[in-house]
Amino acid sequence: MVAKGAEIDGSDNKLGIEERRRLTRRQRDLIASGGAMGSTCLYVPGELLVARQDEERLRGILEENGALRGVRFSRSGRDRGDFDGAAGGYGDEPDPIVGESLDERLGIVRYSMSDPSRDVVELVRAIQRFSDRDDDGPAPVSLHHVLSGEPLYMGGPGDEPGLAPEFRVAEAQTVEARLLAVLDTGVALGLQDVHAQLFDVLTRDSDDADVLDSDNDKLLDAEAGHGTFIAGLVRRLAPEVGIRMKRVLNPYGFGTDLSVSTGVLAAETPVLNMSLGGYTLDDRPPPILANVLNQLGREVVVVAAAGNNASDRPFWPAACKQVIAV
């Protein structure tokens, strides 16, 4: 890690600039969303998620505290991780209203605060004390948590790089027989020119592209290419598997409960991989993601990162009962 203000010369200059920029970005995000929770959780400022089954009985206390019923959820735009990741940048723009069917399937109603300076953490805690259910599922009201594909690195030793094993090429007729979805930053633009074999086994939509330098500052964004990297690991270990890419994180590695959940719904594959996760205010599962995972059925295998923080706190979605934590 490069100390603030350190002098960097020669070929290390670009690396140093990127390291400082990444650190500054992450510090801003943690400070902006830490609030009363400390620096281990991220959330969308000014937003609450209310379980549909509890909305009617909580409507009075929500309105008394200035919470307004928000617009419906969208499969596109900022709900796919297109927020800028800077301080106060989450949820700044309203989402277009879409059909009721998606709302109903997610099982959650989104509320926003009329006063954006209101501390939503304390409000959520107060409402939970008033209305909590005696179970280990999602709370009746929750923050809109932000999940990350790259939690703050804790550091650690690493071996010297070695030669990769010989690359196995799958037989053409077997590639389409099995599908695995990678829910991450999407697929890097230009992959076809760099790795045609990997590109040939990927399926993706036009909005699943990973823009590697979203702010056009001539430096790769903090987690640019992460989804492509994960797809490459899958390709190397299981070349007979077809890979469906779904972009649920932005190039800085941030997504929301909603962006990840809509990616799960859209994947429609027997295996899902999510190299991402995060903590929640009450150590309960993010409500939208919990609802969506419950709908998948036992025939769908979900694998998620267990986290890099050496903590015994539940790290979601890996801590969900339906998920294999790695």
C-alpha cells in the first residue's frame, strides 16, 4: 500500500497512482455509508426496504418518520450497479417504473426518506425494535445494503508466481450441455481479440459489458475485469461448461441487494457463482436476495465468496442456507 503523499518515480508511478486512487475511493465509500454501523457495512443512503407482508402494519410509523413509498424496481439502469461509487452517489437517480410482477416476485417495497440527511440506520433500528419477528429470516424493514466484489484487502503472504497447468480444450459438442452463471462485473470489452477461446463459450446481453475505465482517467477502475477473471478460472477448471455473464457490480466492485438479486433472477442456469458479498446491519440476510434465493429450488446450486476479512460475522449471500460458501 502506498502512503499518502509518498513520492513514486519511474515505472512504479502508474501503479502508485492507481493504489492511492483505489484506497481513496474505498475510504470515501466507507465513510459515506458507515454511520452508526461503523465501517464494515455499506448501504444506499436514504433508502429503506420493507417486506411486502409487513408494509401495511408499518405504514404509519414509516410515514411519521418521513419515509415515502418509492418507485418500483427496474431491471436496468442504476439497479444493475450503475451508481458511481463516490460518496453519496448511491441511489441519486430515480428508477423508471416497471411492471408490478417484478415487485411482487422480489417481495420488497422500497421507501426513500423525504429528508436525505435523516439517519436511516437509527430509524431502521427503532422500527425493528418496534416490529421485529422472532425468526432468523430478513427483518420487516432493512437498509438497502451494498455488496462488494472486493472487500477491503487485509493483506497476507503470497507464493511466487508459477507456471499455469496445461490448458484443456473442450470438445465443441459438450460446451452447451452445461451452463454456469457468473454474477460479477460483466465481461470485459475487447475480450474476443484477447482470448477468443474464452469469448466463444460466453453468453451475455449488451448491458453486461464491463467498461474497464468508466471515468476515462486512463487507469483501470478498482475491480475492472474481475468478472472476466472469474470466467477465465471457470474456463480453465471446467472447459466443458458454458458461461453466462451477468453484470451486477460496477467497475469499482459495488452492487446493491437489488442489482445482485435481479441478476440471480435473470441467470436461469443450474449453477450460479457470486464472488462477492457483504455484511448487514443486523446480521440478517439482505431481504431481496433472501427472497429470490428461496425461489430457486433445490436443483439450482449457488456458490458465493465467504469473505476475506477473517471474521465470524455472517457474510451475505455466502451465509444463506441455500448457498455453498467458499
